[in-house]
Amino acid sequence: MTRVLYTSWISTFARKAALGLELKGLAYEAVDALERDFHDELVWLNARAEVPVLRDGDIVVVRGI
């Protein structure tokens, strides 16, 4: 199972999450979650529809308040 980072090009928080994964040397697939094709999936993972969201198998990590 691959890691998926739901991100957006305008989100500084998502960029920080990507940098953290890259610094740790962890492979991941970046998905622009604000595109229409991925919006329903983003809402299913995070009801607030905010990025970043990291999904690693059954584990889902969302940005806290």
C-alpha cells in the first residue's frame, strides 16, 4: 500500500507535510485534492475538506486545528 498525500499547490501546510516526507525519505503519491475528481474522496477522509491529509493504508492523518 502506498502513502497518498492529498495536497494543493496553494497550501503551505501541505507543502510542509511533503517536505517532512521527503526529508524522511518516505515514498508517497501526491494528489491535488482540490481538483474536482478527488473532492469526494477528500471529504470522505476529512469532513472539513481541508488539506493536507496523509493516508497510509488504514491510517489517515489530518491537519489539526
